[in-house]
Amino acid sequence: MTPTPADLAGAVLTIDLVALKDNWRRLNTLAGKAECGAAVKGNGYGLGIEPVAKALWEAGCRSFFVARPKEGEELRKLLPHATIYILDGLFAGQAEFYAKLNLCPALISIEEAQEWAAFGRVYGRKLPCAIHVDTGINRLGFSMAEFDSLLADRFTMRELNVTLLMSHLACADDPPHPLNQRQHDAFAAVRAKLPGVAASLANSSGVFLGDGFTHDLVRPGIALYGGNPTLNVANPMLPVAILEGAVMQLRNVAAGDTVGYGATWTATRPTRIAILGAGYKDGVPRALSSREPHGPAQVFINCHRCPVIGRISMDMMGVDITDLPDGSVKRGTRAEMLGRHIGIDEAASWAGTISYELLTRLGSRYARLYTGLESDRPA
Ligand SMILES: *Cc1c(COP(=O)(O)O)cnc(C)c1O
């Protein structure tokens, strides 16, 4: 029989596009009257821009946010009719590239605004753009003073077709943080200076801050992909990425034996071990390596959580299955490293990082399976 990719890869990443679409619909409902867009930068947060973008379009999403013009080019091929914003702004000398692909830059400085306006003059048409004002994160965007200067620059303003005013929250995942209200109020002041233009402030967590933060368009990213947008509250989103490794070998070690590189883990009892075909090349963070007999990191096998033991290698990792029923784990049994039982936020916290980094650093070697794209269904 011809083997499937999953038969040959050792590790399998399943991306549940039904869950992705469901997450978008939930956020769309929460956003109320505001339009729900999607942040799909970084190859759809590592999950694959093509299936992710198509699934979101099928769910009803029409406005997409990427970081780089190169990402915009790729997305334009997939979604000819979508509105595509480039969050990193207008790259120097690249206005024609944006215009030809109908990419909308989120302008971040006077220099960019003047370049876009000047290009529009030559092109013979006022081209759409967003204006990104920094209201307190101090990352990208016009400062409040620079925004005032832009408004005062009548020559430039006349040539711009501003379709969106946007800003970005620094602490939306921490609702009581005082910066949220400060940014909200600063954004209200920005909007008052350019009335009648659609506005967007909320990322995933911002959608959960309530009506005052959703404005006309929301830009969720991580929540679409199953990350928890609400700190210290049960995750309202469905898991989308499921990473599993297949058991390659089972072995018994005696108390006092060590497991893995550096002999960092020592058995304190006779221990049954499963070696899984998933390692840091596959995106399992090496920081999940255990230092203690029952270090924090776990995988899920046959309805049980089992501790990770020893160091994560490039291609494999060990787990303690001593407490599982005899014979229940076999060669080829799959163990979940990330997914429905081991949440991406939980695994990320064990590794000392965040779900965003886990997803965008997933490897490239495992078999990737996508479930639930309508356009793939037989007619
Ligand atoms: C990445 C990004 C988003 C999406 O953020 P999440 O926290 O993933 O929801 C929204 N807006 C901007 C400007 C971004 O850079």
C-alpha cells in the first residue's frame, strides 16, 4: 500500500480549519456591529497562509492584515477581492508594488504619507491607505504630535484616501491595566481630529475589552488560531493546531538510570519510557526539557497526561508512561504535544514563552494535514 505522508513523517500537525472558522465567527459575534478582520501575518501565524486565508474567506472575513508587502503579494494571489493591509507600513520606494497589487499600507510616518501621496499624484488616483497612530505602545505609528503635523499638511492630506484610522494596544490581555483606558482615550482624540473615517483598535484581546474597544473593525490574530485572548479565564477559543508525535520505541529503565543527552534526568523508580518522533526540528521547544523527575511539561497519550523526561532532541523526545495500563502504548501510537488536551498557552508557559512564538516556530518536517476546507470537498 502507498504510504501516506503521516506514515512517513514521525510527527503530524493537523490544522482544524473548521475550528478556525468557528473561532472567527465567535469573534465576529463578539465584535457586534464592528467588522471582524483577521491578522494572518507570519504565514497565518505559522499554520499556512493558503488554507488559513481561504478558510477565513469562506467564513466571511473580508479584511486581512499582514506585516510585510511580500506577505501581501502572496495573499493577493489567494484572495483577489480581499482588503489587504500592510501593518509594517510603506517600504521605501515600493509604492508601485503596493498599488499594482491593491495593498493598503498602514502608514506610520509623515515621510511614508508624503511618499504615498506623491505616488498617487503620478499614478493619477488617490490610493487607499490606513493611518496608524501610536497611542502608547511606542512601537509603530505616528506620534500624536506627528499626526497633528500630518493633518496640518494640507497638500499631502488632499492626495490621500484615508480609509482607516488605526492604533494598537499594548496590554489588552490584562484588562485592568491602566494603559488600556489611556490608549482608548488617546484614540478617541485621534478620531475626533479626522471624523468620518473608519477606526480600528482591537487585537484579539481587545475584542474582549468590550464595546468601547471594537470601533468599526477588529483585527484578531492569535484567538483565531486557538490562543487564549483572556488572561486567567478559561480559553473561549477552540484549538486549531494539533501536533502529535508517533511512538518509535518503548524501553524500561532501572532506578538510577539516566535518559537523554547530558544525562539530565535520573529515574527514581523502574520506569517505562516511550520515545516519540518529535523534536525541536518539528517545533517542540527545547525549553520543554525536564530537569526534575516530573518536570512541568507533559504530553497526552491514550487519555493520560505523561511527563516529558530528559532533554528534547532534534528528532525525538522521551516521556514517562509507567503509570499507563500495560500494553496500552505501542509502536506507532500517537502522542499529543499541542492540541485539544495540551493547550498552546499551557505548553508555551512550560517553555517560558507565549503561544504566538510556539505557533510561528512550528517546524517544516512533519506531515501537515488540513481538515475542513469547503473548496476541497468533492462537488
Ligand atoms: C499582530 C497584530 C494584531 C493581531 O494581534 P493578536 O494579539 O494576535 O490578536 C493586530 N494588530 C496589529 C497591529 C498587529 O501587529
